Amino acid sequence: MRLSFLGTAAGQPSRERNVTALILAKDDSRDWYLIDCGEGTQHRLLGNRYTLNHLQVICVTHVHGDHMFGLPGLITSASMQGRQAPLIICAPEGVESFVRHALACAAVHEMSFELKFIRSDRADFRYLTVDFTITSHPLSHRVPCFAYAFEEHPESGNLEREKLQQLKVPRGPLWGLLQQGQAIILPDGRIIMPEAVKEPSPKPRLVVIGGDNDRPEILHEILTRTDLLVHEATFSTPVREKVGGQWMHSTPAQVGKAAEAAGVKHVILTHFSNRYQRRPKPGQSSIEELRAEVQAVYSGTVAMAADNCSWQLQRDGTLVEV
Ligand SMILES: [Zn+2]
């Protein structure tokens, strides 16, 4: 599973970071999923391998502008490019109304494709695609806000050629039946069970992508099965103590503790206050302060998101920057 960050700033853009948007794709697939769509997201897509024609689903975490003001522009561009397939938008209450009003006010009365909204703030929300099962998980923020879990469908293991040859299973349709998980009877009467000649199924990968949230521990249940958590870490603990909790954001230490308690293997932090710089000048705060804070309490892999950076959660469960 590949994640490409288009925007990683909290609240408003800076020179080095745009507001929130994240691409998720199944490995090398050109089909993709967009999680949040801050203003300017369509600019960040230019020159990217992902096109609006191959966009499958947009998931919106909450109604704040830095997470959805990019929707009307992106949707209108997809129509100008002649997209045909319906576009699914999974979002809490308010997002559909915002988008439809914006399009109506801009006199966009006809589009080349259908927009379909699905309310993700319902307890039974679950959306199945070719690649993933998507579920939503409530967070703690100033407005209703949700994390999205993307879980791969289980895949069956590959046939082990050596074992097939040892058991003298003739190459051909019988191999196909075994790959499909069926038992077979050989001409000499022996019965071969698929488990005897197949590698174990790979564990489906599960990625959780949070929205804004000041209590990462409320994701504990889903995090116990999660390989990779993408979560906001807007302020360091000292800054959060100074500014107070009214913005309802997390610190890196909070995210690290929640991930450690649930046994999550990898964490990517994002949605940083613009006071943190990647290359700070004297007197400025460094993004490395946030990294140090999470690493002090969390033993898994930590990555700090940056615009136009991508990571791959590989089949063997390792996380690599690509
Ligand atoms: Zn935000």
C-alpha cells in the first residue's frame, strides 16, 4: 500500500506545506483514494502519477476548511477532463451540502459524471471497493471527525511448485483448482488438499488514517490490528501547554503512547503547525522536536510526513520511503 502526501500543514498553508490531503493506492495501482482535500489539492496533483480519471473514492474526515475547501475545484476539473465513472465521497454531515451549494453557486449544473455521497458518520458505515474495505472511526475534535481504516481483502497464498512436483500433480487445470482453494482427486485416487501445496495466505494489511483528534487512544480497538497509523501531531507538548487544549489537537507523545499501547508497527505524523520548520533558521522550531517527542515513548518506526513524499507499506509489513 502506497501513501503519497499532498498536504501536511495544520490550518493554513506555508511555503513548504499545503493543507491536508493524502493519496492511498494499492501498491503500484493507478487507481487511488483521496483522504481529505484541502484547498489547492488539485495543484499538488499536477505532475503526479495519479489522475482524476482513476480516482476511486474521496474520504473526508471533517468539515473544517483545511480538509475540504479543495473539493469543488477538484470535482469541477474532473468534469472538465471528461471523467465518466461516478465519484464516491464518504463524508460526515455537512460536506455534501457544502459541495452541492458551491457547485450550484458557481453555476455548475451539468457534469460529465455523477457525484455520490455516502454518510461516513453513521455507526454502520462500511464501504467495499475492489482494493479495500473502508470503515470509519469517531475521533475527538471540535466538530464530528473520523479516522478511516483501509483494510486489504484477504488473498490466498501462492502454489508451491516444488510440493506439486513432489506429489506428482500434473500441470494444468488441477493446479488451477488448487489455487482456487479446492481439493482435487488425482487419477491414481489420491486426494490433495490445497493447504498441502499452498503458501500460507499473506496477512491483509491495515492502514488507519486519522483526522484532527485530541484523544488518539480512542482508536485503541482498531489500532490493535493496524500496521500503519497516520495521525496528526499539531503541537509539541510544551506548545500545547502554552496554547491550551481548545483547538483539540494531539501532541506526538499522545500519538506515540496510543500506538505503543496497541502495538502498531509504524506511525507517520502529519498536520503540523507552521511554527515547525524542516530547515529551521536560528530561533525557529524544528520538526525534529516533534520526532524526538514521539520516539521517546514509541518503539515502532516513525516517519514525519512532508508534501510530495511517499511511503510504501510492503507485503512483508515493512515501511519504506519511495
Ligand atoms: Zn485540520
